[in-house]
Amino acid sequence: MGTLFADLHIHTTFSDGTFSPAECIKYAQKIGLTTVSITDHDTTDGLPEAINEGSKRGIEVIPGIELSAEVKNSYQQELHILGYFINWENGAFQQKLELFAKTREQRAYQILEKLKNLGITLDEKRLFEIAGIGIIGRLHFARALVEKKIVKNNQEAFYKYLGEGKPAYVPKFRLLPVEAIKMILKVGGIPILAHPHFNKINFNFIKSLIKSGLKGIEVWHTSHSAEESKQLKKMTDKLGVLSTGGSDCHGPMPGVPAIMGRVKVPYSAVIKLKEYKNSLTENQDKIFE
């Protein structure tokens, strides 16, 4: 048996990806991955399909999610908390996620209005067709702007209109980091800080998150250089927390292939996640108190 690799950060059409959950699993099999985690933004609706397809194809699927959080006293600084091995069917958990979906839809209408004030009128029906079954987000707006030839690509859409501080930007509903961590812990999950490179999170802040229940850091990610990943691995070792990683794949885009598997996450990271999850089993009743 050769070296085993995983990709623990993948999005589907149920949030802002272009692959359906089944297509994600098929692609994972094609490129030789052994384990994936579906981590859609603020939703678990794609998990049943992914798990079912994984069982057919011999691909291990770790149930996951990516929650958005906002750093207190920091001007709209956002960070993301990944949750692995979550009890995603928990009723209270799903009620909270339904609230996220409703606020995302309200936000979509606010963005539409801001674009209209800029002289850009998007067809509402077409926008929601692009979003499909997923929770609507800025990437869907970017695709609509590209389709209408307002911009050349998604990056230009964010740079000109949709990015933070740009004229059509509307912040989404976010938890505080501690709230996101506790939300994952309450459903037996393992909270992990996603792509710290994006947010320039400092060491002391990460230590404070660990005190609040954070269990690890996403060490390997497409935004991290080899040197950054090396330093982050040293950090997780020093702090005694888990190391995870993934491509943050959103599926193929026009002219751009899917990046799934581009980041080589060692299977040893999956083993350590499982070991930690198993260690929680004995204390599961306490977690749900």
C-alpha cells in the first residue's frame, strides 16, 4: 500500500462549491485520496449524499462544517472554525444552522440592493439558480457578475464589489470565536482554526482560543507556503494540539480545475483526529450537558 493522503477541507454545492457531494467523492477517488471531510459553510445538508457515495466507493468521509466567526473589538475581522466528527443530526445544532441560512438570504437581498445602487442589476431568479440548493453567498454573486460580463473573473468581482470594504459588501451573520468553538464541542465535534494565514492570527490569540476549547490548527492549506506550514506544525507541537489540513476546494471554476488534493495532508493527521474523537467517547455525556 502506498502513502495515504486526505483532504479535510472541501466545499460542495450546498454552500459555495461547484461539485455536488457525490461529485466530490468521485473526484477524491479519481485522484487517489483515502479520506475527505465535507466542510460546507454553516450547513451540513451535503453530508448524507457524501457519506452514502463514500460508502459505495470506499472513501472515508468525516462529517464536518466550517463556521464563520468575528473577532471582538476588531473591525470586521473574520475567522473560520472547522468542526470535525460532529453529531450533525443534533436538533438544536440544526436549528442554529437554519438561522444562519435565513440571515444569508436576507444578506443576499441587501447585496442585490447595493449593486443596484451602483447601476448593476442582477436577475434575482438567475442568482438563486446559480446558488442552487446551497446557502447563498458572495461567491454566487461573483459568478453572476462574471456571467453578466460585469467582471472577468471571481477575483475581480471581490476586488471591485464584494470584498470587505468594497461598495457592495455586506457582512454576514457571525458568531464570536468562542461561540463557534462551543457550538462544535456541544455536538461532540473537534474545533479547528481554519487557514490562519488568511486572518494573520497571532500566537497569543491562538493560545486564548485553545483555552476556550480549540483543539487544533489547519497547518496545511493552499494559502500556506511550505515554510508557513512548517512553522504552524512547530506551533501545534509546542501547544500540544492537533494538526489538520485541506485544499479548501470549491470545485472547478471556468478555466480553473478543482484544487482538491493539491495539499498533501498525511493520513497520520486523520489517525490523530480519530484518536482524539475516541478519547471523547467516555466523556460524551459530559459534553452534552
